[in-house]
Amino acid sequence: MALLSEEVAYAFNLVTPALPNISKAFSTPHIAWVATVFTVTGAITAPLIGKFADRDGKKKWLLIVTGSMALGSLVVTVAPSFGFVLAGRALEGIGLAIVPLVYSLMRDIFPERLLAMGVSIATAGIGVTTITGPIVAGALIDNFGYRGVFTALAIFPAVLGALIAVFVPESTFRARCRIDYLGALLLGAAIAVGLFVLDRGGQWGWTSGATAGCIAGVVVLLALWTVHTHRAAEPLIDLSVIRGRAVLTTSVVQFVAQGVIAVHFVLLAYIVQTPRSLGIEYGLGGDAGFMARITTPAGVISVLMGVLVGLLTRRYGARLPSLIAFVLIAIGSVALAVSHASFLSVLLGYSIYAFGGGLISAVVPNLVIAATPVRLQAVTASTVNVVGSLGSAIAVQVVFAILAGHTLTTAGGAPIYANSGFVIAYVLTIGLTVVGLAAAVVAPRGKRSPVVGDDIAA
């Protein structure tokens, strides 16, 4: 189960370095959707699948979503067109539910003396993918192209799913619950239309009738979803949970954190793999494997920061590491905005960012724990995770819209972006970081008392 949970991390860390390769293969400027459709599908379906699992059995649904991840990866591997790539990524996105299902199944079937260790091993395994992911991705892409990545992503869950089917028992826990299909449909449609506008608005014109009409549609869909959510007995996202200052600020922190992390990784992939021979102001001219020279040190830093979070949180609360994280992310983003034309400047800027990125990734679960009593932590964690997934999807889509507006030429069917596009993207990242820092400043200290079942932190 710990190994299977790594599939989700690999679906990010292996695919992002392959984005330039996929863009060239299908001659498409809309490559952002490879990341976006995966994240959005997962954000919308994960809460529903969690309820299905509580109702029908966690092992059953873990095998279903594992099969969906394998099938989706296989579809991308053999995809004859970009549309099939996106369909496969949507199927993969359903597999984002693997991680919460693994933890929930561990909680139900592990003896108490092994539970903490089991969850810790699963968590540590996910951290290691930050280090190994780009190395594996580089070897696969450089030798087999992007299809090698998705072949591996198909085989890995298929083998582990078979092992789980044989060796892992089913949970005996069952819960009666209502499934908010309408809420998922309304929210999913609103997000999809909104991201479509971000992707096409530059082509249509931001003041065109088509753009205005889509924006109006998003507003109507969100209004309908909000009304439905307040009336539903068991809504997809419980808006009442995020009314308190602690949960609201934690949600903002998670939205910004996931957005910033996704943007930095995407921008790095393009900076590293853009050829020097084009005569532009950036580009290291490396292959996908070259990217690991930057991400491997950053991955080690991130894992170490995850350990540091535990020490800081126990002594000072979760707010302090959040503040430190956003300051470091801002410094790294400024460094990369100013200089990203040489290996050393990129390595330095990305490493500084990694100190903050590692801290903020590890601190959000502590913020959730500090923000809510035990009886509300499951629904709060689900809500905050959805918000984080949306932050990642929206930020990536916005960045690619910026880059598309600063396209110089095409090479091998893929767009080559001007240096100004990357500068603006990093400035956007700095702005996002300021928002996250402001949310962390007004957040509660984040150091809980040992009382169980107390009220939501003010």
C-alpha cells in the first residue's frame, strides 16, 4: 500500500518533465491541460470516492481507482491524438483518491501497534519520489520518449493492485451516506469552463463576447453550486467548515502552496529543456535527465524540511514554519525571476525555493490538525485537499496562458516562449506567495492543546 501511494506522486513528478516532449509530439500549445485535467478530475472525484469506499468497502474502491490509474496511463501510452491523451489523464486523475484510501484502509485493518509506523512509512515513501521522480523520468523520456513514462505508470499500479487484491484484507467498516452527484457536476462544470476561458481567452480576446459569455457561465454555475451546497445534507464540500479563521486561512495557504509548487516545477522543465541554439535569453539546452541535477538536491532539501517541520511545530506551532516557508519561496522566486539563464543561477534559485516548498508541503497537515477538533478533521482535510488541487490546476493554467501570450516561434511543433513570459510567470508566483504569507500571518498560532473534541480554533 505504501508503494502504491507513490503512484500518485509519480503521476506528477514523472509527467511534468515530459510536458515539452508531449507538446512536440502532438504540436499543441494547449499542453497545460495534461496537468490540469488530471488535477481537476481528482479534486472533484476524490471526495465522492471516499464516500463510496465508506459505503461499499475501502479495498474494493482502492482496486477500482488503481485500475483507473493503470488504464488511463495505458490510454496515454497508445494515444493517437491529443484528445486521447487528455482522456487518459482524466482516468488517471481518478487515481488521486489512492492516497486517502490507503491511509483509511490502514486505519481500519492495521493493529494499533503498527498503524503509526505504517502511515509513517507511506508518508516517507511519498517524500522519496521528490528525489527519485525526475531521475526515473529523465531515463524514461530520454530513452523511450513520453510513452515510456506512461508505460511505467501503467505497469506500476497494475502489479501493485494485483498484490493488494491477494494479500490485503478488506475493511469491515461500512457507513451509510449520501452522494452529492449534483454538487460534483456543478462544481466540475464551473471549474472546467473557467479553465477553458484561461486557455482560450488570449486567442478570443479577453474582452470578446465568447470570453464574457464563458465568465458569466462560470458565475452562474458557482452560484447554483453554492445554493445547492447550503441545502444539501452531505455536500461535496462543506462550506460551513471553512468559515472559521483557522480553516479559512489554512485553505488559502494550501491553495497558494500547491499552486506555487506546480508552477515552479513546470517552469523549471521548460527552462532546462529549451535549446540554447535558439538565441533566446534563457534555456539550459539539457534533456529530461539533466533536470535531475537540479531537482535531486532540491528533493533532498524538501525531505529534510519535512523533518524540520515536526520539530518547529511541536515547539512553536504550525504558523511559524508557514511564515518561514513563504519567505523562502518568495526569495527563490525573486532569484529565478532575475536570473534563470545559467545552470548555477537556476540551481541556486530553485534550491532556495525548495527549502520553502518542503516546509509548506509538510506544514499543511499540521495546520489542519491544529484548526479542527478530531471529529471534523476528516471532512476538513478533504475540503483543504480539494482547495489545494484547484490551486494547482488554476495556477498552471494561468501560467501557460501567460507563456502563450509571449510565444516567439515554434520548434518541432512546440511553442518557444519569450523570456518575458517566464519573468511574468515568476512575478505571478511572487504575488501568490505574498497572498499565502498574508494568510499565514493572520492564521492562529497552530499549536493545539491535547483536549479532544474542542471547538474549531477561532
